[in-house]
Amino acid sequence: MRVLSPAATWRAIISPAIIILILCAVHVFSTGTNLDTEPSSSSASAQIWGPYRPNLYFGVRPQAPKTMLMSLMWGNGENQSSLLHSLRDTCDKDNGIDRFGWTMYDPRSGGFQTIHDKDNWVDIDTEFIRLDDAETWGVRVRGAPRKDAPRDMKTAVIFHMALEDMEGQGMRYKPDKMVKCRPGDEHVEDMLAICEGSEPALGSFQIRVFGNSTNRVAGPAFMGVKVKEDQIWQAKSAFAKKIRGRKDTKRKLAVVLDDEDDEDPNMRFLQLVFEGAFKIDYIYSSFSAISALTPDGVTSRMDKTRSSFAQRVDSVFPQTAPFHGPEYAECAQSLLSNLLGGLGFFYGDSMVDSARHDETAPEFWKAKPKHSSGKATTPKSLLSFTPSRTSFTHGSLWDEGFHLLPVIEWDLDLAIAVIQSWLGQMDGDGWIAREQILGPEARSRVAKDFHTQYPHIANPPTLLLLLPLLVDKLTRTSPYHGHPSTYLASEEKGLELLEELYAKFNRHYNWLRRTQAGNLTNLSYPRPAGAVLGEGYRWRGRTPGHSLPSGLDDYPRPEPPHPGELHVDALSWVAASSKALLQVAQHLGEKEDATIYARQLAGALHNLDVLHWDDTGKAYCDATVNKDGAYERLCHIGYVSLMPLFLGLMSPDHPNLPALLKHLSDPEELWSDYGLRSLSRTDEFYGKDEDDWRGAIWVNMNVLAVLRLHDLGMKEGPQQARARTLANGLRKHLVKNVYDNWVRTGTVWEKYDDKTGHGKGSSGFTGWSACVLLLLGMKDDGHHAHADGTTTIRPSSGGEAGIEGWDGESITNAMTETGLEWSSTGRMLVLASFLIFLLAVLRKRQLMGLLSRFLGARRTRKLPQ
């Protein structure tokens, strides 16, 4: 046997270790920092309680995974059979609920919600209060019989508690997680029950239940149930399953729950049955809580919250003519409350298909079913607003940027927390799944065909466009009247935040450019002369009749889909993103980055006119390769045609601006008494098939239109007066129609009919439809009113103006060449070559010196050139 020398032995040991380290470094360099880290359950966020289960009529949890879930259920209290058929839990459509929603809600303090349950003859109010220490909260539940209710009407109210992650290794019960309930202390006035428990992240806690001397109540009764971990969210199903098999379904509900527990239960039910009107308080407090809360405290704090909320709404979103008065103030409070009430904390795995989808072959969409099953990812947490509590109860990337536009004005720190949480979903390549369907509860509310997410599929990067707004707030360029902000209080923290967000958004931006790039770099498809290489894009994931990734699902596109397509809105979103990052780079002093962004922006603006402007239709149009192999623009006048205007890419003197304003203002095309149509009345696809984006009025796009028209109306240019007139008229049409529908139906809608103005699609769509709040304070001269009587001009976001040091001419001059990206494959080839070089050096015993010099000369992150 050969005996190695000590030096050779050392090399034999250290060489593989160094190779492994180098390979790890290569992986990190090529994929970026891993952001898929789960927050510690012992962090301060574990104590932040709220109604963060928006898919339920009332569901409470902390912002921490694997801790505790609570919810409220109620139903007809005559007997078990009646209860099982009428039990309320999730916010479902067409279930006998006349209407429901928050009339006042602020995540920092609490709010008031009303639920009109016509089938159960009862109106339910929930009043939620959270103390400043974040360890104490209470909810008051009131029930009032409706006018048509039976005289002896009975209502069963069930409070549900579930402890997550109680199954340890080998399915053993975790003794540090428990909750037990018993009747209340008879020496404490009106105490009906008390539950005590512990949870590692939350500590020891108790839930006290108080009634009212006027209540006619039977109970309490208790039940403990053990369910599988993936069913821990199914309170209604677990409750029904437990009692459904009993023989006597007519017995009174006071004994439905028989105080018998399963072994090691992870779910508890506390039931009370009321006759007639009732009032009940559930008060949660940690044993370490500094402040105590009593039923009288719930009353006094709710009174203070009502008053302060109304005043704050008037300060942040003041109403100006013709939308002023108590009725419009009430509407504004409702819209904001239901937007904020849609905030949810989600935790779970996601289904992802990471197979490669090039979409370069003809009929590429037919290959998708072969890879559509997906695999479960590592569970993640997400703090996100939701589009609708009845229809879309998960995070949506396309919607979230619009959700946050009003939230930034109301609570800057909350908006930032949501942005950071969304960026935590980003993978190492820069991809963020467009639909955040996390865990079995979220998947239960989404059709199975939409569960799987694909890392080559994008969505409009609405979050990225929030960056300039954050810069404006942090530099106090734009006034802020919302809740106190830690980032505004500390210039250092504000700067650190921008640097953090800038780096992450840069990665997402480069992923977007790379994965949605159109074919402009070879001779595969014909392109117009003069086009800049690298600045043309198409949405991946196209299918015949649809482009779901674009957000404008059924908006007419070239048919059939072709791998040589180029999309106006895709290029516009990339251009707007480069413009946003340019502004932040300039603020942070990243001059080299700013030059690259300016070059990319200039190329995108140039190509909008070269690739997409159609002189015949006088509009920006998608392009494709026709059956004869020629480049062809296909025009469908609507939101896509106006996207360069909506995203602030049109300068006041742009030669194409007059034509866009003509399309926009023509009643035969897009203008209506209720807002801008999504598609021209003259288009062959107007009102056809699903009719989502084929004529209907969408609030989010109309708000963008008003804001951009107002910007143009504040700048000198040949279209200034016309833009201001259109902005004022559109604002009045849109706000009036949203308000009229709110008065008539008690809610806002997903979209609105362009002929009648009536709401269509999902009701309670106080996601992006709540953006109309931004228009309430606008005055006809383009200024914004404030509650103190002052007015301000909104910071410009149109064209190239408003970016310090970069006017239109300087951006154009910066375009000496097109910024090209290295592909991930190219990076890996270079790094692999470098690895081979290092191994060769190792043979010559020079590795340690080389590594020392390499580490000493290591450069910071560079943008792709």
C-alpha cells in the first residue's frame, strides 16, 4: 500500500473541501442570496394579533406560523340539524348573507364589522380591539334579530381555537402546546367561561368570555377535537363531523357539545346558545401582558377608535368638490376599512413546476399540460392584502402594488412590511410567483388548474413602481399625513431600507427582462428597421384567447399565439420599472447603475415607437409574425394601447400623445359616463365571450389614467389644457359611479358595466377598486387638498421629468449602446471555466495565494451590461 507524505495527505484532505467551497460559492453567485428564510417564531411579530384570516367572517391569528388560529361561527340554534345546515364560517358567495364588511378598521387598533345574515334572521356585529402592547385583544360580538325573525329565534355562537404544529416526531403530542376551557368564575360578574393555555411562541395565555345581564343564554358547552395538521384550518368541517352522527338531532343545542374531548385535542370549541338579542365579549391576554382589558375597556376603546379613525381618514383622504359631505366621508371610511380588513397572514407550501418552458416552438402552449402537476416547495410566510374576501383570498402580485397605493398614504410602515414580505417570496433568480397560494387552506379557495406556479411566468411588476413613491415619502418631497413611521423618524433607517429594497428589486427587474424578452437579437423573425436590440418583450404563458400573466386576461391579442410576438404592455412595464430604479439609483448615488438604467429606459422608449406605433391606427399595438412570415401590428384600441400613457412614459410634447388622448376621449371608443372602457366599442371583440377586459370599466386602470392626465395637466405642453380637462372629467365620472354603486349595493365591485355603470364580477372587491380613494382629494387645478386647508402638487411621474439630472435629452444621449444581460447559462459557463482554472492552479500548489488575492480583489455587485 502506498503511503502518502504529510504534504500529500494534507492536499488529499483539503482539495475536496476547497472544491466543495468553490462550488458553493459558484451556486450562491449564480443564484443570489437565498431569501426563503422562515421568521423565528420567537420574534416580536409572534405577538402581533389581528383578524388576519380574511377568508373568514371573523378569524384571528398572530403574524407567526405554526402557532394558533381562532375563529367565530354561528347558526340557527333550534336544533342540531338546523345548525349544521346554517353554520357560518367562511366568506362564501350566495350563502344567504345579504351583505357584510368593515365600516371602520385599522390594523393598528381595531374596528367594527357588520354581517347581515338574512337566512338566519340575525345581524351580527363584531368589534375588534387590540391594545398597544400587542399581547391583549378583545372582540365583542353582538346579535340582533332581523325584522322578519321568529319571536323565539335562537342563535348558536361557537368560538373556535386551534393550536398548529402539535404533532411532534412520531406523531407524539407536544406538551408545551395546550388549551383547556371551563365555565367562568361565578364570583366574576357576567363571566361565562375561561380558556387557559400555552404556546411556545406566544407564552401562557387566557381567553375570558363575558356575557351581559340581558342575555338569555344556554351554556357554555365545550368540545376538544383532534384533527390532522393539514386540516387544522377546517373548523366548520371538524365541528360538523363530530356531531353529525348523533341520533337525537332535535335535542337542544345547550348539550350539542358534551364536554368530551378526543385524546390530545388540537382544536377546541366553546358554544353558547342565545334567544333573541345578545352581546358577548372574548378577551385574549398573554400572562406577560402589561395592560389588562375588561368589557368596559372594550366599550371605551371602541368609542375612541371610531372618533380617531374618522378624523384620520379625513386628514389622509380629504374630499373635495363635488365629493364632499358626510355621505362621501362614510364611503371613504368603508373603502379604506375593507381594503385594510383584507390584510392576511398566510403560511404554507406552494406548488411549483420548475421544468424548463422555452415557449419558442409553434403551438408552444400545448406542452404545458405535460409539466403542470408541480411539486410542493418549502413552506413560507406572507403578509399580504387580498383582492376580495369572497372570491380572491390569497396574495396576488398584479393586484398588490395597487393595494399599497392608498396604504402608503395611510400607514407607511405597514406598506413597507408588506413589500418586504412579498420580496421574501423571491427565489435566487429573481422570480416571484404571481399567485401566492400557500398551504391547503388557500388552495381550497382556488380552482385546481391554477394551483401550480411557473418560474418563467411573470406579472406586471406593480410593486416595483412603488419605489419612487417611497423615495418621495422618505425625502419628504411628498407630504405624509398617515401613522407615525419609524423610517421617517430616522434618516439612517430610511436610507438602509431603500438600499435593501433597491438591491432586491434590481434582481426582480433583471429576471423580468431576461425571462420575458422578445426575440430581437437574431434573424429568426422580421423586425422593423431602427429597433434597438434587447428592448422588446412578450408575456410568457400565453394561450389561445388569453394572456393571464399580463393581468389583462382576455384582452384581444394576436391569434394564434406566436413565439415571435411582442407586447406593448410588457415593454411598457419594463420601461416603467427601469425608470423607477433610475430614480432610486440617482437618490442613492449609484451613478454607474443610473447610467445603465437610463440607457435601458431610452431603448425601451425608442422601441415603443419603432416596434409598436401603428401610423394607420394611430395607436400602440401588439405585434406578431403573420402567416406570410412578415412583421405585423394588430391594433385593438383599449388599455393596452394606452399603457405607455398610464405608466407615465409620455412626455408633454410627445408627437403621439394627441392621438392617444383622442382615443381616450372618444365616446365611440373608450370614454363613457362611468369611466374608461377596457376595449373600444368599435372593436370586433368588444363585449364578447368572457367579457372581462373587453369593454368593462376597471377602477385600477382608470385611477392610473386620472393620475397621469393630471401630471400632464400640470406641465407645460401643447396638450396641457386638454389633459387637465380630461383628468377632471374622468375623475368625476369614476368616483361618482363607484359611490352610486356603493350606496345602491353597499359594496364596491371588481369591474363596472360600461353601458349601465352597474357593478359586475366579484362583490366586495375592495382590493384595487379602493384606489379611488386617491382621487377624492384632487382639485380641478391639479392640486391635492388636505384637511388643514393646505394644497400640494403631486410629484411628477410622467415622461422623463422628475428624475434629477436625467431629462429626456440626457437619457437619449446615454443610449450609446443597448444594455445586454448575461443569461444564467452564460454565467455558469464562465464560472465553470474559472473553476477549472482554479483546479489547475491547485496542482501547482498555488491555490491559497490565488484565493487570497481573489478575495482581496473581490468586487461588489455589478449590474448586467
